[in-house]
Amino acid sequence: RGEMKWVTAAKTAALLAWRSWHDGDRVGSVIFDDTSLALQKCRPPRVNLNPLVDDLLDYNQRLPERYPQESPATVTLATALERASQAIPGGAWVAVLSDFHDLDSRCDALLAGLRRRCEVSAFVVLDDLHLRLPSSGTLAASYQGEEAAFTLSSRLKDRIEESITARLAGQQSRLTRLGIRVNHLVVSQDLIKQLQKGV
């Protein structure tokens, strides 16, 4: 319901870029998918806003073309953070928009390094489907070429909800320990209202 996570992430990035334009702040970006990334170094928004939005459009248009086939990931959140770290000036505000599914120890080290010289906010984009599952029925799932169908019971529903809730809480705790402000963006809720609370 609502929209796909990548749509919410792109809208949020565009809104933050426009805010930079309004505030007269320099803006840069690293936008990536599983196989490539595009880097825009920090520049005045009158120079960088159009290229940044073009990158957002380009990467978002690629996703539906590839779905449901998914390429093996050669670019990860850690890869993007590493490239971004080299281009981010000290004292910047860094917004990281992701579902953080591949948050690992390498990401921790890169984020800690960024946090030492910048203010960092994480925008965790998520679908709260696990909270809206029916109490019974048959569900189908597909991931990286693997497909499965399973019967949902009340017990299994509770286990799925507990598992995803625990994973999200673990992510938040991990990021918070690094000194990063965490904002959750739920795709089924009003994006502007969520951003007004968090930014």
C-alpha cells in the first residue's frame, strides 16, 4: 500500500535537495542500485540540483525495468558510503536514505568516520506490511529468483511481526550508538507529515 520504498526514497531525496536550494546550501549526492552508482560532488544547488534530480529519475526508472529479475549486488550501502565519504566536506549535514538491509560492520566504520566530522541523519525507508498481515491465508514471496508460497497461521504471523520489529529495533539501536539520528519513513503514511516530524 502507498508506494514502493524506492519511490519514497527518491521523493525524500528530491525534497531535501529542494530544501538545500531554498536555504542556499551546497548539495551533493550518491545514488546507487545493486550494480552502479552516480556521484554528484557538493556544489551550489543552482549547479547541482538538476543533475541530482536527473540521477534520481534515471535510477528510479531502471528499477521497474529490472523487476522481478534482480542482478547480484556488486554495489552495497558500504560501497556508496565509501565513495561519498571521499567527497563530503567537514561540517556537512549528511542524510542517508536506505532500508539499511545491508548494514554491516564496514558501514558502521564508515558512518562512524562520517559522524566524527559531519552531522548524520538516517532515513530508514520501510514498508509496515508485517504489521498488516492477515491472520490466515496463503502468501507468495519472491527474492533473487527464488519463489515460495506458504500458509499463514496466527503463530507464523506473530513470528514474522516479531522478527521484523526486532530487526528494525536493532538497526535503530546500532545507528543511534554511532550518534546518528534515525527517522523512519513508512511508505503507507503521508511522507510530508513524517518529514516534518523528523527533519
